[in-house]
Amino acid sequence: MSRGPSARRPAPAGNHHGIPDATVARLPVYLRVLYGMADRGVTTVSSEELAAAAGVNSAKLRKDLSHLGSYGTRGVGYDVEYLVYQVSRELGLTQDWPVLIVGAGNLGRALANYGGFASRGFRIAALLDCDPGVVGTVIARHTVRSADEIEEAVRKFDVAIGVIATPAAAAQNVCNRLVAAGVRSILNFAPVVLNVPSDVDVRKVDLSIELQILAFHAQRRTAAARLFDLPPGGDLARGIAARGLPASPAAASPNGRSGRGARAAAESRAVAGSGSEDDYTTGAQAVGT
Amino acid sequence: MSRGPSARRPAPAGNHHGIPDATVARLPVYLRVLYGMADRGVTTVSSEELAAAAGVNSAKLRKDLSHLGSYGTRGVGYDVEYLVYQVSRELGLTQDWPVLIVGAGNLGRALANYGGFASRGFRIAALLDCDPGVVGTVIARHTVRSADEIEEAVRKFDVAIGVIATPAAAAQNVCNRLVAAGVRSILNFAPVVLNVPSDVDVRKVDLSIELQILAFHAQRRTAAARLFDLPPGGDLARGIAARGLPASPAAASPNGRSGRGARAAAESRAVAGSGSEDDYTTGAQAVGT
DNA sequence: ACGCCCTTGTGAACGTTTGCACAAAGTCGC
DNA sequence: GCGACTTTGTGCAAACGTTCACAAGGGCGT
Ligand SMILES: NC(=O)c1ccc[n+]([C@@H]2O[C@H](COP(=O)([O-])OP(=O)(O)OC[C@H]3O[C@@H](n4cnc5c(N)ncnc54)[C@H](O)[C@@H]3O)[C@@H](O)[C@H]2O)c1
Ligand SMILES: NC(=O)c1ccc[n+]([C@@H]2O[C@H](COP(=O)([O-])OP(=O)(O)OC[C@H]3O[C@@H](n4cnc5c(N)ncnc54)[C@H](O)[C@@H]3O)[C@@H](O)[C@H]2O)c1
């Protein structure tokens, strides 16, 4: 697995297995919307309505659902309850998934306390940490166990999904142990590229990356706003690209005036070494997801 | 914005703006790896090495970097420090980004306490909550303010990025107020599809969706393992698709024996109404990201 | 000064995803 | 029972993303 390109069935015509990744990623959204509708007493929904609620194009929604089978009724729409069942089944949510959380720090605790965790069949099997001061404490009804017990916990609770919420420096090691213990699905919160065998499926959640993507677009927006302050063909990027770090650090945020005001450029951070205790890296694993 | 399809420049030949979204999403990973290398004293890196460390194909890495300009040296590779600077600049990280966090619960607190937050120029401007019991308390050196002050805080701190860490039921409302106050970049942790004007950029982080995607692949894996227990052309999905909920609830996990043992199917959850206090939905916004 | 060798940058092929548009299929009113 | 109307399911083309493979370019040894 490891959601890289590599393995994926070419999806032969009579496609019953081989649901596109893009579709799989949207099914949980549809499911959440469907649950909401069921709660409000809606019994039937058209692709148009469902698509609007999920924020997608209705054709895309129909194509997505068509991968699961023909569960709609032409002229009417989809039966909400029935569709909930079908989507749940396809996603494997009709069974329970014991989840092991490694790292009971800020994030691990938040996850353990999170109610929505259990709502789709994910059950916290155990919570591990290596800090003797934390081991033994109780978090959300779970007594934190020692990180030495990874293998034991995986076996004992038949853990299928491991969550890594340790500092980046420990993540690869924890990952290796989870994999060695038989875990094949890992959700990684540490900002590291994990190195895993190809049959292991890793997904990452990286807050910092999300913020950086937002920053990119935000910058793009304000850059567009000052579009007319610059020479028409002007290319400020290549202008300073004559190699050797830019003459003036301030070159990065030229002609100040912009919507949000060009704040003091934090050059030292951008130019040289690390920024946090967290930086770290090794190995290879698909980066896109 | 709202990273949906809609707006994106066709990227005319002389492409200097219009970096593909897929590339933008990977730049932060490259950046992190580069920082790590800089810390270890590496001064030069080839696309092959950098790609391996980031877990991507080297051709993809080169193409990604080529969108920023020609910053490599043939026969040699890339200068680490220089590349760090260029990627940072492209992402808009050479300026500071004041971030406003709304919702100081489990997650909001974890975010506020998170050190790596500040490492790329993201600075927590303020932390808001609506619970009188929480307002006034101090979290990570920030005194929690009242959620009534959204507009004021946005103005006062020149907030560009808003983080929503409230329960799902409050998210759309908070979002509306952030947008009205001028925030154009939002990171949403609540499991809701936010409805925003097209010039607002929303990214979501949804733990539950990630787990569900993992569960899908995990199920697929174990299904493959029992491949030979079923009739060759057998299609258990359509078998019960003759409408009307499946005769026997257990139909979802037929012939038990599978790698991980078919656990008690949580039918009640899968079939009918909601599962958590969180389910909720409205509006439209791109679902893929 | 020259040529070898290494690595970048990119053209072109391929696979995946999206969205349009419409025929097929079913419902509902009469 | 039938015809009009609604909505699904899908063929197709365009957009987007990934990967291969190699020519162009630059450093370095001689
Ligand atoms: N807190 C956030 O908002 C946030 C946001 C994004 C990413 N992250 C990432 O998530 C991870 C956890 O963040 P956090 O804020 O909870 O950090 P934290 O320092 O609060 O907690 C980390 C916990 O892991 C434990 N630990 C360390 N090594 C371990 C090991 N080998 N085995 C088991 N446990 C071990 C520590 O004892 C500590 O309790 C970090 O990698 C961080 O970069 C956190
Ligand atoms: N904790 C997790 O691990 C986790 C994981 C995934 C998703 N989420 C989602 O993140 C969100 C926050 O999760 P949490 O665990 O921190 O919840 P929480 O209940 O611990 O905290 C929510 C906080 O938001 C505050 N709040 C409520 N309405 C508000 C409003 N209108 N304005 C400002 N503040 C308001 C509450 O007072 C509370 O302090 C939820 O939507 C949850 O579904 C949480």
C-alpha cells in the first residue's frame, strides 16, 4: 500500500473492486452528510441535493456512488438509510477497528478525549507513552501504558490501525515497531516522512503543511492585489535569482504596500538552519495523498 | 479560492505563476527535508537524494522545483540553503502570519501548545472561546478571549488565517464571522462542509476521514486474503442488493474467517441514525483537497 | 582549452480525475 | 395503462498529474 502510485488494479471493465482513490477519499464526506440527513428525518435524497451538501459536482457524486453499485432509483434519488449502509459497508465501517495511539502528549490526549473518534467504529484500544511520568495516568478512561508494550498491545487487542502522535524524532522508530508487530495501517501526525514496506498504508496529517498551503494562496492573493505596482513584464523572482543570496533581505517583500501590509520578513528563519525542535527526516514514502 | 476546481489560471506557456496545486502541497515537505539537511550541514543536494528523502519520484521533484525557477546546477544539484530560501519565499513564509484560533477545547489547546506552530512564521495571535469558564484562562502564554471578539481580534492583530476548532455545530457560524471580518484563509478541524464565498480558501483536517480511508484499504487487504473462500464470480455486494435492507444484518461480514477475524458488526451504527454529537451538515465547498 | 561525466530541466506518453451531456429507466398523475 | 417528467448511470472529452527518457548545460579533471 503506502498510497503511493505503484500498486493499483487497472480496474478491468467489470469494475467491482478497484474504486478510485479520489472516490474513496470522498465517501466519508458523503457518509457524514447522509448521517446528518438521516438524523433530520430525510428518507430520500437526489444526487443534486447530496452533492450540494457535500460540496461536490453532482455528476462526480453519481460517478462515485456508481462505483459501489446501482443503488439509486431513477426519477427519485437515493434512499438515505440504504445508502448509509452501503457506503459504510464499502468503507469497512460495519466492523470495529481497534486503534492504538502512541504518544500521549498534547495531541494524543486530544485524540483520546475526542468523542467523534468512536462514532464510526473506531475504538481506542490503548494509549501508550514512554514518559514514566505519563505512564499510569488515566486519560479518557484509558490508563496510559508503557511504550514498551507496543507489540503486546497490538497482539492483545488485535490492533489494525496505529496512530503516531510522538515527537518527530521518535516517529520512525515507533513506526518500525508497529509494522513489525503486524500493523498495516498507520496514521502519522509527526512531521516526518515515514519509511515503510510497500504493503503498509500510511496517511499523514500535518497541520504545518496545511498552514503553509494556505499561506501560499494568501500570498498569491495579496500579490495579485498589488499587481499594478510593478513593471508590466516585471518578474521579481528571477530578478534576484542571479545567485548568491539576495543582496538585500528585504528583497523578498518589495514595495511594501499590500492589502495586509508586508510584515517584517523573518529572514533568519527562512534562510538558514532549522526552526523547531521537530525538524527531522529520513526514508521514503509517498508524499501526496 | 476555496480550492475547488473553479478558478485556476490555464497557466499560459510562459508559466511563472500558476504553480499546480499538487506541487504546492509538496513544497512544504521538501522544505522540511531541506531544513533537516541544512541542520546536518549538507550544503548541496541532488534531485535524487532530495526526492528519496521526501518520498517522491525524482522527476516529479525536479518538475515541481522547475515551477519556481531554474535554481539547480546541472551536474551538481541544488544548493540547500538557497533552495530553502526560494521555496520559503514561494510559499510566502518570509513573512509572519498571525493566526487566530477559535475554540479552546482539546484540540485548540493542543494547537496552542504546539511548538512547531511557530517554526515557519505562523504566530498565534489570539485564542478565543465562548465558554465563560474557559475565557480568561491562560493557555500557552495566551489569555483566552471571548469569542465575541472575533472581529476585534482580526482587526487588531491583522489576522490572515483563521483556525476553527469548535464543535461542528458552531463551525459555520464562526466561519461566517471570520469571513465577514476579512479572513480569507481558514483551516477547519470541525467535521462539516463549510459554505464560503469563492474568494475564501478553506482547508480541512479531518481525522475521522483519514481513519475511514485507512479502514477501507485495511478491509480491502483482508478481503483479498480470504479471496478463495467465495464462489469465483461471487459478488456479495450485489447479492443483497435486491433492495430493502439486507435480510440478515450479518450479511455484511460473510463467512467469518479472515485474517483479523470479523469482529462483531456494529450494525445499529451503520444502518440508522447518527453516531456522535458531531454530525451536522450544510452548504457547499470543495470536498477534495 | 577540451572533452567527459553527471545532473538538471522538460517534451511527450500515459494514467487518473473531472465535468458535460444525454439516453435509459423509473415514478407519478391522470 | 400511458405519457410526461424527473433523476440516475455513463460515454466521452478535456484537464490535470505522474513518469519516462533524454538533450542541453555546467563543472571538473587533465
Ligand atoms: N499538538 C499539535 O497541535 C500538533 C500539531 C501538528 C503536529 N503535531 C505533531 O504531533 C506530534 C505530537 O505532538 P504533541 O504536541 O502531542 O507533542 P508532545 O510533546 O506534547 O507529546 C509527545 C508525547 O510522546 C511521548 N513520546 C516520546 N517518545 C516516545 C516514544 N518513543 N514512544 C512513545 N511515546 C513517546 C512523549 O512522552 C510525549 O508525551 C509531534 O510530532 C508534533 O510535531 C502536533
Ligand atoms: N480532539 C480531537 O482529537 C479532534 C479530532 C478530529 C476532529 N476534531 C474536531 O475539532 C473540533 C474541536 O474538537 P475538540 O476536541 O477540541 O472539542 P472540545 O469540545 O474539546 O472543544 C470545543 C471548544 O469550542 C468552544 N466553542 C463552542 N462553540 C464556540 C463558539 N461558537 N465560538 C467559540 N468557541 C466555541 C467550546 O467552549 C470548547 O471549548 C470539533 O469539531 C471536533 O469534531 C477534534
